[in-house]
Amino acid sequence: MKIFIDTANLDEIKRAASLGVIDGVTTNPSLVAKEGVEYKSRIMDICDVVDGSISAECISLELDQLCAEARRVAAWHPNVTVKIPMSEVGLQAMAILSAEGIAINCTLIFSVNQALLAAKAGATYVSPFIGRINDGGADGMQLIRECAEIFSTYPEIKTEILSASIRNPRDVTEVALAGSHIATLPPSVLFQMINHPLTDLGIKAFLKDSESYSPV
Ligand code: E4P
């Protein structure tokens, strides 16, 4: 499973990239707004740090404007994937843009049928928001399982499942078990995944025991 990092914070992206396990980056307008930076320049900075898909969200609501915005954003860098929210206009735009060879991440997916339609419209990725589903009392993981089952049943579907709105390390394990192609993680979750109390205890004990002999 590929791992993306879900942030627009450059320091966090650099720290994550230094681990050698990051395959891409997702951003959204809320994450960019938190940074108080200019949108295009931040996306370009991210492209300099991570060599993989970098999702940049488009916000226009009308078809012509949305397509024009997506073409503009896609032209910023070959690794930019335009993020398009699921909607009737979004589907129309995805059909047009995918035919032009533009990589698309269809975002705000909350049902299998939405994922299926986005795949049919040519989305490169669909992003089910599992945390937000769980927050509402439903089972986000069931959505990943069902998408994975349907996508693998129909080999003509090339769209990848990009599990988003991940809240904790257990979510990462579960989306991997469910067959997600990608998980996009908040930096805090990525760094939590590294640690285990028994690893820390083990390192301490080995260090102590190593004091009884000379190091190589
Ligand atoms: C994914 O592309 C989204 O940016 C993100 O995962 C949303 O997560 P949230 O529900 O924690 O805001």
C-alpha cells in the first residue's frame, strides 16, 4: 500500500519525506488556509520535496470554470493531481479532464456508489473520508472494503482507492487489510506509527547491556 501525507505544512512534509516511505501528498483548502501561504507557491514547494502525486484541490462550482481551473492547476507541475469534489458537475468535469489525460483525485467520497461513478468518469483516485464517516456513527472501514471488492471484481476499473480522513494508526492497518491502494495520513499518525513502548524499552535495555563490552 502506498502512503501519502495529508498536510500543506512544508516542515512536516520534509520530515515525513526524510523517512523514505512517502509516495505522495494530499492537500485541501482547509489545510492550505491553516498555513497562511500562497496556494500555487506552496504546491510548487511541495513538488520540490516529494516526487509523487501531489493533490491540489479545485473549488469552482460551474463546469466551464471547474475545467479551466483544473487545467490551470494541472499545468503547474507534472506531478500535480487535481482534486475534484464529488458532485454532478464534478463528474462531468472528470469525464472531460480524464479524457485529456489529467490525473484526478475525486474527493469527499462517502458512499460506494459515489466511488463507482467517479471511477467510471475516469478518476485516477477516489478518496473515501473514513474518519468523517466514523464520526457520524457509521462504519468507514466498510466503505473501503466494499470499494476494494467492487474495484477488484471489475478489472476495467483502474481507479485506486485513496483512504482519507485517517485518524489513528489502527485506521492505517485496517485500510491496508481492507485492500486500499493508498492511505493519506496526517503527520501525527505517520510519526505515531514509528513508535512502540516495547521498542523503546528494548533499545534502553540493549544500550545498557552494550556497556559491558567495547563497541566495534
Ligand atoms: C484528504 O485528501 C483530506 O485532505 C483529508 O484526509 C481530510 O481529513 P479530515 O477529515 O481529518 O479533515
